[in-house]
Amino acid sequence: MPLEIHCWGGFGSQLFAWFKVFTLVESKPGRAITVVFHTSGVTERPLELDLSLPNVRIRKVLDFQSTNRNSSHSDSGLLPSNYLKLLLKTLLIRFRFVIDKDCDYQIKFWTFQIRSHYSYEQISPVNLVRFLTLLKKQLGELDNEPENLPAIQYRLGDLTTILEKSPIETSRFGRFIENVSDVRIFTDSPALAAALFQSSFEVRAVAVSEDPWETILQCICRTHFLGTNSKISLWIAVIRAITSPDLTTWMPIDSTENIKKLLGDEFVESKFEFY
């Protein structure tokens, strides 16, 4: 039976979904898979990643709504049709026709849909190395060896404009910055990031805007890296821990459990500092 992998979010989230697809192609050869990308979210998301894999195609669902989705459906929970939909959904999940939980991928031959964020399932080192090889082949590699300056991946973007979320305060980076005289900040908002750092620290902070894959490549081999609460930072942290466990990686304290789940036993051998 064909299998749908549903995906939401930006580049980092799409990368987790594609890693899931990659492992399924390896473990279930011949099974047709459709990656269903949704534009919905707090902000509208573009499709940023479209890999070429055997028996895999992609379908885009334009389901983003800029208005408050709850306001137009305030009474919909009272309708009998919604109770029937809820019952049907419960039965589909109960009998594993649909899987909608992280770390609960007991896929049956009759499973036809997976709806998840895919960012809490343990990553196999062997699969990660093979996935990186695929990404470098299809997305490219760096033209030049990156400079070995401390790096920070600092997502700002829509976090500065939406009420539900906010970026990490630069004041939390103090322990990382205190022994640094020069740092590279990889960000989607270079002017704002540079201003925030220069107002907080006496350090030469050069903020650059690279595409997400370029950012990952630039950060995975630096001696010192500091990440934030973004999926791209999670990817950088995981890749560094598995491929270069002797490198020090700084991550937010609230990402500890997520990283432990992603790395499993590899976490013990890794060098993390949590701030």
C-alpha cells in the first residue's frame, strides 16, 4: 500500500521528514511513498527541500490561513459530523492505518499515512552518514574550507513578529562569548543579529545570511558552535555529535531531552555544554 509522509515547517523540519523518508526507502524498498508538504503553520512555509529518491514523489498542500483559524470554527466542535470525524480518526490511529506520534513508528503493511514532526526519533549514526552523503550529492558541498572561527546559528525571522514565540535573548550567550574575540553568526536576519550582539558584548560579531544547507555545512566542523531553539541548530548539533564527537557544541538547556532522544547512546560520548 502507498504510504504518505506528511510534513510541516521550515528547512530543518523538512529535513527531519526527508530523513524519515530516506530510512523508509532503505528499510522498505519498493514501497511507493508520497511526501505531503503543508504550507500551514504560524506563518506560511515554502517548500525548501525536494530530494530525489526511488519510488518517492512530493505533493504540496496549500493550507495556510493568515486569519485566526479558531475564530471561524468556534462552534464547530458541537456539530455531529465532527464527532464522527473524531471517531474515525481514533479508529484509524488505533489500528495503525494512521500514525501521528513521534517515536511510535510501528508501521504495518496497511499503514497509509504518517503525520508527525519526526524530530524525536533516535537517529542511527550509519543512516545519518549515508543521508549526509545523499544531501551533499544532491544539494552540493562547500566550495572552500570554512574558517575555523566560533559560530552561532541564530534564528530570528518570524520569531520577532509573532506573539506565540520569541528568539533566545543574547544575554544567555555570555559564557560562550566571554572567551571569544571574533564570532560568525549565521542568521536569517543579519542586520538585527549584529545589532543585538554589539549592544550586548564587546566582540567582533560578523552576521552572515546563508541558505540553510550552507549554514549546516559551515557549522558542523567548527571547533566551537552555539545553537538556538531551531531545527537547523538541532541538525548541526546531532551531526557534530555523531561525526565529530570531540567538538564542543553549546545548546539551550531546554533542548537537552530532545537531543538525548535523537542521539540515544551517542549522547554519552558527545561534548555538550547547555546554557
